[in-house]
Amino acid sequence: MSGQGRIEEGFAVDNVSQRRRRVTGNSKDQIEEKIKWLESLWDKENQNLTPHAWQTRHYSKTTETSNEILDPRKKGALAETLNFPTPPSPSGSVKYDTVFLPLPLNTNLPDTKVHSKSLISPVAAPLNTKLPNRAHLEDYAIFCSSISYASKYRLAERISLLPEYPIPKPTIPTFPADIVKIHPMQTKEAKWYDKLLFPRLVGILKHNDGAKEFNKWLLELQRDRQLFWKAKKEAFDKVCHTVLSGWEAARSQWNAGVAEDKAKLQELKSLYETGKANAVAEYFRTQMDSTPLPSWCPREYELEFDEEAGILLINVRLPYFGELEVMKNRELKLVPANQKEAREMANKFLFLIALRLIWEVPQVDYCNRVGMVACNGYVIFNDPSTGQRRQDVILSVLAKREDIKNIVLERIEPEACFRSLKGVAAAKISEIVPVQPLIQFNKKDKRFIAAKEVIDKMGDKNLATMEWQDFEHLIRELFEKEFGANGAEVKITQASRDRGVDAIVFDPDPLRGGKLVIQAKRYSNTVDVSSVRDLYGTVMNEGANKGILVTTSNYGRDTYDFAKDKPLTLINGANLLHLLQKHGYHMKIDIKEAKRLLKVDQQSNAK
């Protein structure tokens, strides 16, 4: 269609009497002129809705201007308007934050009934954010208090308490179903007797003319109001749709985050239940992130699990108080704490962090995978002598599962509890004195094998003639009895036939303990110095605290000379029998019989 013949359109709107009419024309100017005239007409009618202002022209465009008072029936019809509701406003949105973020220590501790949003969905700082360098004396009291709510911080509990989307669904007000229906005027029919009375007949005719005019006006009003209602309804529905869609999208995102966290926890638990080393270590590392710590505490954990030994090792970075400014409140002001207060806080806090982490392990270890828990706490600081960054282990502890689980952590004095577990640390831990870790794992060490019970079946058998594999298991059992009273565990390695390590002891005793390597040599000849030299090299390579060599025979002078002043213990046949007797076993070592049997075997093989 050409531009000259195109029909333009627009709408005249009366918000007072709720009317809307489509206006067409050949040009925009014509449309605007018609709209202006129509809205002026409506405005004059609306003025008559107020007291003392009822004069106007009739509604119909064909009606001439009149000074008559607006028909009360028209006035009543115009007054029959609707109350259109206000559509809901956008309710905003709340983003779901995964519960797998590190949980900060909140000064508002969780109530037994009400769980704060920070407990359920913590907001963690980015990993590359620099840690705050200011602590507060009250942080220790808050950290201690949080232990009472430890169960509520755990992943399984927090995920089970994840709420529905916290913003309620927007309430949509009821929109009028239709315009107000106004009944038209009824005409009157003149009876025969009305024709006899001329004034009466004139009245009926005048009434019918008024009814026709009013009904025509009313029909236009109803059409205009229907169009006004439709436009209002479309605008209302559009806003409601936008608001509801936004709310639904935000709720769906929230629910998807909740479902993802639940699935992630279930996957962690399923993998943990397999008992695989990496899966078990990752399960406990994730649980560590749910342990609330102050913002100035580093969140650096390295966990290793020996599935054969059932030992979980936690290497944790501790805060270095030498780089922290410890503050306190005094007279409503924040002021630096004195040196004594800062030292006391450091001495308590560092022990309590280590205890809090190892205590958490048996609480969430529902498959009893872990038999012993070790924790090495280290600090990173500037070495004052060189200015270089330095890392030192300042505390180390190794304890049995049952000993840890029975601790009522919220009632203990941290250092006393740590020492009772035979943990190793300087007398004043705040002085940063390096200590030797009680245990360190080689991640690639897969040598441990299942134990075999031998010792109770031996009777008075000659130790020098038994199978060498059985002899290694016997030594493992013997040292397990020797060290077991102090919480140590002894694990035998894969068959080595005098090569490498035959057993490893993990001993928590702070004086004699740590990692000990044992070699068992069922010999009938004297052990030469090369065997002792090999053991010493193994001790160095393993990072062990001590090496023990056990034999059924004896050692030469050069072997004792080499072992002098080294972390080596040599146990000969006589020492071995004495150690067995100490634990109630009366066995024998007959070297001559062993040599005779060996000679017979050699002759048989030669034939």
C-alpha cells in the first residue's frame, strides 16, 4: 500500500471513566486532532462527575452541544468504574552459594533452632585474596564456642537443612474478570388509554427518545470500556509474567545449586566408602573446609591416607602470629593487645586448631576407615637471619581414633590435651621452634600388605629354621606388642627377602617415637656391615626417626662400630629371645640345626 493510502491509527484514553477508543485517519496530524477532540469531550463529561460541574455536551459525536445538566443515568454509568490492582514489583533474587566453600567463623553462632544464612551458604573470599593481618582476642572465645555447634557445621547436616528458595513467590492480585455491566433503559409502549391523554403520550414518547439516545451512548461506553479493560489486562499480565518468570528463574537456579551440592556430597561419600586412598583423603579434606576458622587463618590442607595402615595424615598451615596484629576492646575502642596477651592467645590457638581438625575426623568417619590420625602443623614466615620465606613444622601429633573420639573438645585445655596425646611441640609454641614430624608419608608408597598371625602358633619352634616370610610377620607381631601399648601401629611390607624395609612402625611417643623402619634377617651366619649400612641408607631415604635391625644370628664388631652414634638399633638372636620372653613367648634359636638343614637342602638340590 502506498504512503498516501495508508490508514494511520491511534488511541484516545480516559483514565477517569476508564475508556479507550481506537481512532483512525489518513495522517498522524488527523489522528492527533481526533484524539484531542475526543479526550476533550470525555474530559467535559468527567467534570460533571464532580459536584457543581455537570454541564457538558452529549457523549455521541453526533449530539449537539447542550446546556442541559448531564443525564443522571449517564452520570451513574460513568461512575461505575473498576478498581484495577497494581501488578507486583520485581522481588529481587538471592544467589545460591555452595556449601563447599570454606566456612568462616561467624560471630553469630547458630542457634539450635534457627540457622543463619551464613551457616548454610557461606560467602568465602577468593583464594587469591590476601589474608587479614589483624586478629582479635575474642576470636579465641568464639572459636571455642563454635565447637559446641560442631555437628551443625558439618556438610551432611548443613545440606540436609538447606532451605527452599528464601524469597516467597510474588502474590498476584485478582484482576477484574470483566467490565461492570450496565443495563440499558427500557422503552415504554403506549397503551390505548395513553393516547386519550395527550400529555401522557408526549411523556412516553419523550421517555423512549431519551432511552434510545442513552442506550446508544451506553453501547459506545461499554465498547470503550471493554477496550480499556483489555489494554489494562494485557499490561497487567505482561508485568506479572515478567515478575513470575524472574522469580521462577531465580528459584530454579537456587534449586539447581542445592541439587548439585547434594549430588556432590553423595559422590564424595560413595567414593569414600570404597576405601581408596585418594577418595578418603578428599572426603576428609572437604570436611575440613566446613570447620569454621577465623578469616585470618590460612585454609591450606594437605591430606594423605594410607589405606593399608588406616592412617590419615593432615599437613596444615597454621597462622604465624609474628605477622598478626592482635587487638582487643578497651573502653569501646579497638586497641592492640599487649605481648603477654598475644602470646597466650597464640599458645592456645595453635594447639586448638590442630586438635579441632583431628577431632573432626572420627566424628565424620562413619565407615571407620581411619585407625590413627596424624597432624603436622607448619608456619610460613620470613627468616630473620636470611630474609627468605621459610616453612617449619612447629607441632606434630599422632593418636588413635578412639583416643581422639573420646575427647570432649569444648572442655579441654588445648596444650594439656595435646601433650596427653603425646604430641610434639616446643615448650612455648609461639616461639616457633621446629620439631621433627612424628610421621610423614611417601605418597607413592604402596608396600603395605595384610598382616599374618604367626607368633601364637610357633610353640618352641626354632626361629632360625622358619620360613623367612613367616619370620618377618613374627617380627611385626612382636614389635606391635612392644610398641602397641603406646598407641603405635606396625605394618609389614611386601615380601622383600632381605631387600629394603620389612616393617614400619608409626609411634606417637614424643621421646622415642615417629617413624621407625625395621629389617628382619633370619640368618644363620654373622650379619656383615653392609647390611647395617643398607639399613642406615634406608632410614635416610624414608625420612625415618630410627632404624632397627633384627636377626637370629649375631653382628660383627665392624657392624657395631658403624652403628655407633647413628639412629640404629641392632637386635641379635639373644636380644630377640629376651624380647619374646618379655611378652610371654618361650622360643629357641638353634643355629647349628639351621646350618645342618641348610646343608641337607643344598645336597638335595645338587642331586
